[in-house]
Amino acid sequence: MKQELVPGGYTKPQPKMGITPKMAHMKTLIQTYVKENGFAPSYVELRDMANMKAVSGVHRICTELILRGHAIHRPSCSRSIQILD
């Protein structure tokens, strides 16, 4: 599925679909981090917070959150994931 961009360079929000427990946990981690720090966590920080072994797993989960309409991000920009409520 190709991601479309909207003004500002963010991915176009998709209609919301269901998420897995791991995705819900990652979504909560991102929301908590943003509330505490004012900006999004890096994938390495998310990996450490979720006790995962590889950054690729974090990337896969975040990509699914975006594709399922629960988050948006700005391509080629670090710390740009935003959770949609």
C-alpha cells in the first residue's frame, strides 16, 4: 500500500483498523513519551522501552500503526511519529 503525503509532509491518515496487543502497547509507549518529553521517541528508545531485541521490530510495528490509521509520520524525518486519537 503506497502512502500519500498531505501538506506539511506527513502521511495521509488512513481509516482506522484494529490493532494487535503489541501495537496497542507501542502506541501507549509513544503517547506516554510524548506527554513526558514533548517530542516523539526514536526507534532505539522505543526498542529499549518495549524490551525488544531489534529496531526492525519497532519499525514494523510503527509502520503497521501508520498503515492502520492510528499514527502518521513525516518520511525521512527522525522522531516524527504522531499518534492519532
